[in-house]
Amino acid sequence: MSDIKRLFFGFEVYATWPDDLPDARTLKAKHRHLTIAFLGDTSYKQIRSLIPKMPKPSFRVGPVALSDACLCLPRRDPRVVTWHGSPFGADTIAGYQKEVAGYLIDKREFLKHITLGRSPFKEKEWKKHFSHCPST
């Protein structure tokens, strides 16, 4: 049996979520997260040895962002519905993302997003339903 998993590093997100989100395989509020680094389809055995070496955040997390747009990712064949996070004040998360990225093989520029659900979903419904939401 393969140990390949779709992996990422992320922070839990607490927000005033709308009660009536459009249809999708919507994540429960406790599973919604701000992705810090996407690892993709990766061997968990390989990543497990990296975890103790990963830097810990040097900051306490408080109110950090305002969701400013609904994004469906990846853009060409969306499988995840997300909200983009625009930081309040100094972007401490961006600095931390750069630290974490130093440990990753995939060096693509990262797009901050809060994952809310997975396909199938109707992109137009999600974008129409979007409203700004503060996150902590």
C-alpha cells in the first residue's frame, strides 16, 4: 500500500462563517484552514522526518486577515473553493511561509487562501455568495 498523500502545512482558522454556504463537499468549520505550504502528492514517510525540523512560528496568531475574494483553485481545473486572505497590518504569515518554503522542494510562489470546500461545486454560486469575513 502506498503512503502517498496530498499534504500541506496549515493553520486552523476561526471566523464568523456564514451559515448558508453554497453546495460543495464543504469542510466543517473546525477543519477550515489557512494553507501555509502545499506539499502536493508526497510520501508521508519523507515528510515525517522533516516535521521536527520545521521552524515554529515566532509570533502569536490573532486577527490576521480579511477574506477579500472567493477563489477556486487551481484556476484551470478548480477542485477546491477558497477565500483569499488579505492581511491586517504587517503580514507575519508571509514571513513564516518563506521560512517554511525553505524546507520544501516545490518553490512556486504561494497564494494565501482559506480552504472551505472541495469539488463538486458551482464556482459562480460561490463567487456570488461571497462576503468579506475577518479571520483569526
